[in-house]
Amino acid sequence: MSIKHAILGLLGWKSSTGYELKKIFEDSSIMYWSGNNNQIYKALLQLKDEGFVTNEIQYQESSPSKKIYTITGEGVSELKNWVVSSPDAPEFKKLFLVQLAWSDMLNNEELNELLTKYENEVKMQLMLEQEKKKRRINSPDRTSREIFLWDMISENLLSSYRNELKWIQMVRKDLVED
């Protein structure tokens, strides 16, 4: 994921501080990004240098000042150009599949334990995603079309987790039959 474009999208939704952007990344299921905080601030500086964002310093009496970033017209154009570009192929990189590929070395009890741990993790992620959808965490709702699109993104994630649970059941069933 392009951190710059994700930031532009978020700033297109609402002006934010670097810290607020960091929190959104941490809480988001679709804006998975594993960089450190310095990369967010570095990207914000680059976006400012490129004229895609501006910032305003908000002074506070009892706290440090805040830099609030806002997308510019040029930033909106850049974001739109990126949105209409060709999307990447879906990624299906799952570390668990690599673990499973070499799990024949496990006895039945160990393999069952591995599957159970993964199943529990998937169930937990499913519950978290359901709660996020219910609470509409970090999803803009400026128009009915935008609400629909974010609901469909959430449904895509939920569907993936549900499908993963079905797949685990199938693996278990076929292993028992062997």
C-alpha cells in the first residue's frame, strides 16, 4: 500500500494530525501498514513539499501545539489519479499457509492444536471486524454512496474471515478421513 496515497485519502475525509493518522492506521482493517511513526511524518513532509497537503499549527494552552494537515486541490487530483490507476492483483500471503505446508512433521495432536490456534485467531479477527462494522470505526460517511462502498469493503473482509473458517473445517474434516 502506498502510505502517501492512504494519507491523502484520509486527509480527503478529514484534516488530521500525524498522531490521528497513526491511530487510524492502527485501528484500520483495510489500511494495513506496518511502517513506523517516522514514516508517517516523513510522508507528510514529502506530501507538503509536493504541494499535496498544507498544514496549520494549532496552539494549545496546556498541551503542545498540533500540526493539522489538510489535502490541497493538487492532492485531490493526485489521489484521484492513483485511484483510477490499474489495481494490483489480490494478495493472498498468509504465513499460516507456509506453516501448514510443513505441518506433516507434526503428530495429530500437534496439528490439531495448530489448526485450533489459527481458527481461534480467525474467529477473533471476525468478531473484531464485526464490531468495527457495527461501530463504523474510521469509516467516512459523507454520502450514501461512500457509506455503501465502506460497507462493502467491510463485508469483503467479513466474507474472507468466514470463508477462512469454512476452509479450516474442511481441512479438519479431510484430515480425520485420512
